[in-house]
Amino acid sequence: MSDPRSPGPGRLLLRATRVVLPVMIALVGVALIVIGQTTGGATGTKGTSSTVAATGVGLIIAGIIVWMISWMYRMSVDSNREREAEEAAREYFDRHGHWPGESSP
């Protein structure tokens, strides 16, 4: 069985999805805000620049949401691993009368 932390194509894709994607979405949002503000501010022609800036704010929020969903998923997976380890320790205790890692009485 290979180490799940080892570098590889799957690990790079996972990192890109967890970190790079939300950062890139937020950076595009920042760029749109800057573009919207430099093309006339909130009083641009027919509100076009304010729409561009508002779209940038929306993209920053979307980037934060993508990052948070990824973070919550990782927390859920880690919680399941901890729960499984605790269950295995309890089964060991039931069979042997002591916790794993402790010396037997």
C-alpha cells in the first residue's frame, strides 16, 4: 500500500482542487474589482463598471465557499477515521481486557 501523502498525479489534482482552484477564483474576483474600479468607478457608463466590480466580489465569495466546502469535507473524513480507530480500540479492549498499547494486567 502506498503512502497517501506521497506525490503523484492524484495528489497534485487533489491539491489543485483544494487550494489552487479557490485561490484562482478569488484572484479573478480581485482582478474584476480592480478593472471595475479603474474603468470609471461606481459612476461608470450605464453601470457597467459597478457590475464588473460586483461580479468580482461574487467570485471572491465563491472562492471562499469552494475552500470551505473542501475544508468541511476533510474534517468529515478525518472524523470518520478517528471514529473507526476508536471503534477498533474498543474491540481490542473487549477481546483482550486492556487498551492497545497498554501492558496486559
